[in-house]
Amino acid sequence: MPDRILVVDDEVDELAGWETALKKAGYVVRTASSAANALALCDEFMFDLVILDYVMPKMKGLELLARIRKKIPLVRSIVVSGKLGLPEQEIKDTIRGDVETDRYFHKPVTNEQLLEAIAEVLKEAQQNRPWATIAAEHVEGEKGSVSKAKDAQGKLRKHVRKG
């Protein structure tokens, strides 16, 4: 069965481009242009990976990811953004450490970069996480996943204001 991917971005042209590239690569793809649509899709479908924009109206990507993980605890993630204005490594460290996202990219992201990252993330998901570890992380993660996402957003926001 092909891997199932949810792509969330409020920029519809980018969303359409990624959908086309991912479908050509053999993935089952659903798209959402808002956090509300993404959450509704997660009620209907199971996804192996979610690719989401960090900066979206109404709900930031990290909070959305935390909410998606309440519905699909084992979903892997790639966060993409081009509007933060911070050093890329600083963003990666904050997002990975506080929210446990698998990859972070600054926009623009080429289809090749995205496809390579997807393949790596999905391969890692199959190889590196024993079921007992996943279950323990999920139980612990549910307790603070939304608050961790909000803390990470606050850290990033503080750095953006300084710059």
C-alpha cells in the first residue's frame, strides 16, 4: 500500500504543485488549505506523514501538528516556512526539540528536496521506533504536546521580534 501524505498550506499554488509531484512519485495525497480542513481530513483518513506550513492564518503549523498527533499519534512530519527570518539551524533546533518534527525546510523547497526528505522520514519511521517506545512517547506526548507547540511558537516569535 502506498504511503499516505497530508499536505497543508494556505498558498494554493504551492499546495497544487506539491500534490502533483507527490502523486507522480506514487504517494496517496490529500491536501488542505486550512487547519480546520486538515483536522477534518484526519478524522476521515489515516496519514503516514503530514507536510505543513508553519505560518498559516488562524492556527500556526506547530499547534496544528500537535492537534493532528492527538488524532494520529504516529504521524511523521515535515514543517516548511519561508517567513520567519531566523537562522535555519535555530528554527530546526527549536521545532525538533520542542515539537518533535522530523524535518524543517525554508521555502522555496524543490520537489527533489521534498521527495528526498519524505523518503528518508518514512524509512526512518519504519526502522527506528519500537512499538513500546512509540506508545510511551504518545502517552507522555499527549500530556504536553499542545503546550510544547505553543512554547516553541513563543520562542520563535521572541527571536523574530528581536531581529
